[in-house]
Amino acid sequence: MPRADRFSLQDLLVEASFGIGAKPSRLIMTTLGTVLGIASLVVTVGFAQTAAGQIANQFDAVAATQVVVAPATAQGNGGERAVGVLPWDAPERVERLAGVERAGLVAEVDVRELAVTSVPVNDPSAPAVLSPAVVATTAELLDAVRGDVVTGRYFDAGHDLRGDRVVVLGMRAAEELGINRVDSQPSVFIGETSYTVIGIIKGVERRSDLLDSVILPMGTARADFGVSAPAELQVQIAVGAGSVVERQAPIALSPNAPENFDVTAPSTKSSLRDNIQADINVVFLILGGIALLAGGLGIANVTMLSVMERVGEIGLRRALGATRRDIARQFMIESVVIGLLGGLIGSALGVFAVVIVSLLQGWTPILDPWLAVGSALLGAVVGLAAGALPARRASNIEPITALRGS
């Protein structure tokens, strides 16, 4: 039968709680190391996850939602030539596909060295001025490339169908031509032909060259300059639909010869994004690990100091029947409780810091719920590891030696 005078589990818990609370200042200093370590770990991992979410949003905003379809080319005797032709109704065809949100055509317009000006120029002695580029698009293109109208409007399908002589200017082209408003119905001239300016655009995230261009309706470009085929199809898709659209768009455009089109689509995962996220995770985890190590060493040092201060107490308990195992358990429980307390406080502070900073920056805080729970338990594990050596040393103290030394 076990001896009745030995410490029970309840006795150990009572003695451990007394040892922990005997010196509040020491408890605060001991817990502070774990609090800082766990809080640093939660903050670093939380910010890594939040930053990864922000990086993903930035990639998804443009790169992961844009598909470009162009005729495939082949090398011939006269150089590269297109082997396919985009149909004029290409936007309507691809918009039937799952994941496609908007689509629009773009064509380069050859104005045959005609000058593009805001007033007709007939002076042959005047120095040549570099004219803005002229391109043609369908009415849906502005939405497909995420452009914004500064003033006026973009042309619509009616302008395109009728071949109206209207243009929209990119913001930089408008500055070059000296046009900043459309309420007075300004005109630009391509050669001696007048085109009414109905709008000015900015903020084009894809095809930013449109900001330097004079933009015609596709029907107008076909009627006035003989544009025979579109150069490319810009498609805005939903996040994650890149592989599906890449596979199905050529079939929708030419069921008998889908190989005649090249499709540039975002992959499901971005290696660049993954590399950035991995680097952020490594750096943040190293910083959190260093802080956590410092907290563990703090617990070990203070627990060792506590052992040295309580040698007489340890000897007295051994003399009253406490075994080596009882003494070791007492100090282990103290270390685990201190670590758990520091883990709970540090985890709460870390979560609070991530949420507050994210909200101040206008980010979406991203935190794994298990991170908070696991971090608190990790504090207890750190306390357990940090208390092993002091507990072993305390258990090796002989009663006679301890009582003589006290």
C-alpha cells in the first residue's frame, strides 16, 4: 500500500500554486518572457497569413482574372504570319463559357501616315509631330480591361454598328492633343477627316497602351481604314477559371481548328506568389521562434533560481515524506502553469494585435483558429521543457544536505 503521508495530486497542486503566487513580481517577470514569445509567434504567423491573403488579392485582382486570345502564328518565307483569324463575334462566343465575365476585341489601325491632330494642319513647312496611336475596339472592351471614364462616355454597340465617326481618347493622348473636356464636342482629325471626341478614359489595368491612343469603334475602323480582322480578344474571367477558359475558348472560336489560336491564361497557382508567401512565412517563423526560445530560457532561469531559493523548503518536504518524484512534479507543474498562463495571455495579445493592425491598414485579417489554441498550449509545452532541468535538480537535493544548508 502507498504511504499515506506522501503528497497527493491535490497537495502538489496546492503547493505549486503557492510557489507560483509567493512572489508576484517574479511571476510577472517569468510569465512576461512566455507572453512575448507566444505573442510574437501569433503575430508573425498571423501577419504572414494576412500578408499572403493580400498578395493573393493583388494577384487575383488582375493577373489571375485576365485571358488574352490571339491568332497563332507560324514561320513562313516572309516571316511570321497569322494562321488564324478572330471572328468579329468572338466576344459573344466566349461570353457563353463558364467563368467568363466580359470580353472585347482590339485591333491596330493603320492610318497610312496620316497625322492625328486636334485641328486640321495644312502647312507643309510645319515640323512633323509624332501622332498618337490609333486603335479600334468593341464597346465591351473598356470593362474587360478595367478602364474608367474620366469624362464623357465610351462608345456603345450602336456607334460600332453604324460606323459613327466618334472617338474616345486615352488620358495621355488627350493631354497631348490639348483636350480635357467633351461638353463642347471637340474633334480630332485623322488626316482631314473629323471625329467627335465623346469620352476620355484612365486607369486601364490591362492594355495600358490605350491611355496613349485614339480609340475608334471597330465598325468605324472597318469602314474608314479597312481593318480586316481583330488583333486580340481581351477576356475578364472569374478567379480560378483560367484553365477552363484556356481549354474551351479556342473551341468556341473555331471548333474545327482550335489550334489556330494562342491563349494566354493565368495558372491556377502563381509560383511567384507562392515563393513570396513562403519567404514571408520563413522570416516570420524564425522571428517568432527566437522570441519563443527567449521566453523558454526565461522560465528555465527563473525556475532554477526558485529551486536555489527554496532549498530549505525542499529539504523539509523531503523529510516529511515527499519523494524525489513529488518534488520534481511540483516544479514541473509550476513551470507548466507559468507557461500556459503566458501562452494564454500572449495568444490573446497576438490575435488582438493582428486584428487591430489589419483593420487600421484596411486589410482583411486572416487567422487560423487553431493558431490561437495551439499557441496557448505551446506555452505549456515550453514551460514543461523549460522546467525539466530545474525539476531534476530539485529532486536530487538530499534532505540532510538541504536542512544543513538552510
